[in-house]
Amino acid sequence: MIFNVHFSKQFILIFLAAIFITSCKNDKHKNTIPPQATELESLDNNIVEVTTNVMDFVMPDTLRSGWNTFRYTNKSTETHFFILEKLPEGVTLETYKNELVPPFKAAFTFLNKGDFEAAMKELEKTPKWWYDVTFAGGVGLISPKSQAETTIHLKPGTYAMECYVRMPDGMPHAFYGMLKEITVTEKESKASMPEADYNITVSAKTGITFKDSLQAGNYQFGVHFKDQKKYESFLGHDVNLVKIENDTLITTLCKWVNSADITSLRSPAPSGLTFLGGVEDLEAGETGFFKVFLDQGNYVLISEIPNAKERGMIKPFKVYN
């Protein structure tokens, strides 16, 4: 069922939250990428090691403010990602679990049963503080048995970290352990803003702008969010890098990442797609970075929004030797 509504702005924002809290896909397809030592070159400063073994985030609970590089190792058999949500002052993960998760969980149960009216009633219980949450980036989708690096700038405060891919039954990984509290201190990291080999620009007006081809090798890409908006999915735009076996899979990919469709973003992901990371939602004007090794083949940059192709939010490019 496509969640395409003529409801109030409040309800739209509520369901956006539900989408976020309820997704982190089980991805049991064949396209896994064993990490190779030569494929990722670590940054020198403030590396935050994050590991997922099954449905978890193993990492430090406290980080310094400023530039942080997240090296995310996905040891599981699922595709995962994570996004950081900066919580309003006084809100903790305990608050999050007690006040936000229950109505979302109930709503998704009703949505999966096709009872939209009951789902809406549950979502109306969303706490008011949710509307003051801001999204602070994270590591884009990565396939099982792989690794990705993303660098973002964090402000002091309390954050919720989650994966919102959906299980085969439509329920999110966040409900199964992929929800963690992170404290970012006033003390700043010594890391400086990274330098990009190439820049990617994402905008609701102009889509994703990038090169048409690259030579194989190690790269660090800058992702500049020229603007930001909420779509029918009630989510903003992000940038994910995907290697595709052939161009015929673009339509399949666009459908699968459409988070407005309650049947999408579910595991397993379609065959022929390998997710290589990226940068999750940032505010307008902000820039994140991600590192990746590209070998020969066909790739796309895509945002998890409805009608990504029609909106220019997918950018195919080729990598040659």
C-alpha cells in the first residue's frame, strides 16, 4: 500500500517518524562484498568503529562534537544503515522508547493488517517533542559482510541512532535492537573537515548532480545538501551508492527504496544490487563525506524518496579500469 495521503501536516510528520523507526531491512540476497584491506583507506583522526553482528550497534556511547568518521562494519546477513537523530533537550532514549516506540509499533501492526484508520489513531499519540528532532546524517545502506565509512559534523547533545529498514513482515530493525543512545560532548574532536576527491550535490530542485564516469580506485566523495524537504514518504532526501548488475534494475531499485510504500524497504533486497554506503539525511546547507573503493561496473547514486527517477534523485554512472 502506498502511503499517499490527504491528511494533516501533523499526521504526515507522525508517519515520517514511523517510517524512520520501523525500517532496517533484512537483506539476504547474494550480493555481499567481503571487505578487502585495500578497499578502504582510513582517515587519520577520530575514527568511530561501529559494528553490527546481528541486530545491534556495537560502538562507544560517547563521542566528541565536531567531525566524526564512522567506520561501519556490517558482519550480519542483513543490509543495514544508520541515521542519527538529535533529540530535544531533556529527551533520552528511555523517553524515546517509552513515548515514541509504542504508538509506532502499534501503528505498523495495524498498517500491515490493512487497518489504516486504527494506525492513524495510534500515530496521533506521537509525543510533541518528536517534531523538534533534527536528522544529523549517518552511514547509507550497506550490504551484508561489508564495510563503509562516512564522515559527518556533530553538535553537542543527545542522539538516537537507528536502522529503519523493514523486516519481511514490515516491522523495523529498530524494534529488534537497532536503536541506541549516543551522547556528543561539548569537547570537540581534533579532526578537520575532510577533502573530497569529487563532490555530489543533492537538491529537491535539481536532483543528484555528479559525474557520468570515473576510473576505478579509492575515493572520498563530498555530499552537499543544497536544500532539504519532506516528500510524500514524510522523509527527506539522502544519498546512497549502489552497484547494479545492469541498467534494467534501476526501476526495481527505485521501487524498493520508495519508503512511502509500506511494502517496500523490506528484506530481502532485490538481487543484483550491492549497497556501498553513502550519507543519510542532513539539514539544508550541510555536507557529509563517504569513502569507497570502486571497481569496474555500473553504479547509481539514489535517494530513498518516491519517484526518485522522475525527480532526478537517481544518478547512474560507470566506472572503468
